[in-house]
Amino acid sequence: MYIEDKILVGKGKTSAFLLPSMANRHGLIAGATGTGKTVTLKVLAESFSDAGVPVFLADVKGDLSGTLEAGAPSPKLEERLHNLGIEEFEFSSHPVAFWDVFCEKGLPVRTTISEMGPMLLSRLLELNETQSSILSIIFRIADDMQMLLLDYKDLKKMVQYVSNNAASFKNSYGNLSSTSIASILRKMIAFEEEGANLFFGEEALNIYDLIQIDQQGRGQINILNAEKLYHKPKIYSTFLLWLISELFEELPEAGDLEKPKLVFFFDEAHLLFDSAPKVLTEKIEQVVRLIRSKGIGIYFITQNPADIPDNILGQLGNKVQHALRAFTPKDQKSIRAAAQSFRTDGTINVETEITNLKVGEALISFLDEEGRPSIVDIATILPPSGKMGPADSALLDAFLRTQPLYAKYGTLIDRESAYELLQAKIKKEEEDEQRLAEQASWEKQKAKEQAQLEKERAQLQKKKNTSSKRASNRDTLLETGMKQVTRSVAGSFGRQIGNQLVRGLFGSLTKR
């Protein structure tokens, strides 16, 4: 309830006011199931809206859509207001926008692969340290190749391309294990089968669309339908963490403001830290510490304060602690730790009262004007002004179809990005390889034909040489025959001449 520029959350010995100027110092709403955390959440969200502060919250049970409608008086509510001493109370609806990662009960909410980044994607895909480092290298390769990673098929194609060309990337980026890349691909396929790939694409969420003020000066209450998403805890927590990181990265420094630019409620906050690696927890701590200077207040909602790491819990200045149960020694230890986080004047035994609080009661401590925690008080939480429970289904369906931002986010955009560019690159490489293969085949065939031609020429020359040799041999035989005949005739003639000569020379006929 927003009155006198302050947010009245409940009443105890005194009125429990949350100062808007201290709302960006973050906060905690804790308590066991059924103790009233959802009512506190609705009261704070509606009050921030009335103060002109937009709100983002996740509806994990499906009962926050009633904010769309004004609440209605009932004997129980009338009694509660009377006991609180509130005479003027107005039931009213609030400006809302519904969002849904699965595009079923709200505006599609998407981001791009590049905006999500390798660290959060590694958490989504539950990658080990080695696989995470390889995914980071794949992102680096995509950046160096100027490949936009927008939707899920972009990332799959990029991983496949790096896998197929790992050897060519080795000198520049180091060894890329084919086994690890194969594991990444398998996990991506399993992730896709869960439908989580719907979260990636365009039009990507513009965080400034969450920071809207209506004509009456009320902040927009952004409700993420998380009934289905909540059953995929890694996706749920990583999505909300991504959204916080986007707010941190995108919004400019604002310093100390009279009221926050946006208040972000992180329901079931323990999911954010379950199995989170140390490096991620450190990043979360850093964002929580620094984001308040951007004018953002973060309120964690969980069953037990022990679910929040101490370094983060220490940064949550505004606390609403509903009842806790002490069934085990571990529960008792958590209660003692929760009690020690409150500032007390000794009039309240906090450790005892935490287990005795009624439904709708809470231990409250908000920061004062100087930023100091107020003395803890036991207070009864006010009722919300909107309808308790889900909105009327027909009214909700009609509203979902007419949300002002539907024209912007309702249609999926698939522009040219890494998938298309890699497809073209791979096709060109295949065509080049085919041309080279065809050229090589042609050259091989030409060489074969040339060799055959040379062979035929050699054979022809051999035949010619053989024919010439035979002809030469025939000439030689003829010549030999002729010579023999000549020699025979010449010999006889010679002998005749010789005889004549002998006789003629010696003066007598000498017979040989």
C-alpha cells in the first residue's frame, strides 16, 4: 500500500514502511511453504507499481495473474483490515504484461545466443569445466569469423563446423577435443528436445520494454509465466540470472535515486545457487553488489535464508521473515542464523518467534533514511488490492491477444546469421573441392591419354624399326650372295690372270 510516498507493508507495534529511496538496497522474503510469502510479494509488487516503479516477477504457481483484476472484499479481509486499523483501502487492478519463454501464456521472451554468452549457456547445458572452456573457444572463433550467433541452429551449426575443422583451428586456438565437442552436441540436442531452444532468437527482449509507466503514472508489473519453466530449474534460474545481467550491462549508472527504476523479484532463489560453480556465484555476488547503482532492486524469495550465500545475504538490507519450521538440527541451525541477521532491542526473542509466527505474520526490518536496519518487529502483512489467485481465464486469454507489445514480439524473425553464412561457406567449400576433384580427374585422364598416346607412338616406332631391320637384313643377304658370286667369278678370273701373269713373267708356263 503506497501512502505518503512510502510503502506500507504491514503493522506491528509500529507501521512497517519500506522507503522507495532504500528499495534498491535489495531485499529478502523468506519463510516455509504456506506462511504467506506470496501475499507479501503481491503487496510489494502492487505498492511499487502504485509508486511508479515497474516490477518483474515470476509466477511459478500460476496464481499471480489475478493482479490483472481488482480484488473483492470478503469477511476475512474486512476483519484483517479492521485489526490493522486501516479504514480506507481500495481494491484495484494494475497495469500488467505477461511473458512466457514457451510462448503459450504470454509474450514470447527471447534472447540471442551471443547475448546469453558461453558461461550461462554452459550452466544451461550442464557442461563440465573442459566442455565449458571449449564452448568459450567456439564463441571466440565465431567472433573472429564475424559469425552472428542468434538462434539455436546458429550455435549447433557453429559447433559442428568447428568439430569438422578442428585441425585447422588447432594452431590458433589450441587442441579442440572431438570427444568434448561431441558431448556438447549431445547435450544441445537433449536441451532442444525440452523445448528450451524457443528461448533463443529474435526479436530479442529489449529490457526497456520492462520499464514502462502507464498514463496514470503506475509502473508496469511484468509477470513471467513460470509454471512450466519452473519444472526445468536450470533453465528457470539461468533465464532470470541472464535477465539480471542484461539489466546490469544495459542500464547506465544512476546513483542514489528517490525510487528504483525497476524492482526484480527472484522467486525460488535457491535454484540460482544449487550446484553453481564458484566462478558463477562470484559473478552473481558482483552483479548484486553493483546493480543497485543502476537503480535496480533485487528481492530474493526463498524458503530459508540459508539458501542464499552469506556474501549475497549480507547485501540484502530489507527483510521480511515469515515462519520457519525446526524439524531437524540443521533447521535449528538455520533459524539461529536467520535470527542473528536481525537488529533487535531485546524485547523480541527472534529465534523463538520465527517458529511461532502465524500465517500472514512476519518479522520485518527495513532500512531507515540513513540506510540502517530498523529494529525488528512482528507485523501482520496487509492484503493485496488485486485479486487473490489466478485471473478469470476468459479475461486473461483476451488480454494476452491484445497486449500492446504483441506486434513487436509476436512474430519470430530469422535473419541471416551464422547458420546461413556457414551453410553458404560449406557449400562453397564443397563446390571448390568438387571443382578441384574434377580438375584433378581431368588432369589424370589427360595424363592417362598422353601416356597411351606415347605408348602407341613407341609401339609404332618399334614396328618401323623392326621393318627397317628386316629390309636391311634382306639387302645384306642379297649383297652377300652377290659378293660370293662376284668373289667366285673374280677368283676364277683372278686365278686365270694370275696364271697368265706367272707364266708370262717367268718365261715359262708354271701350272698351279
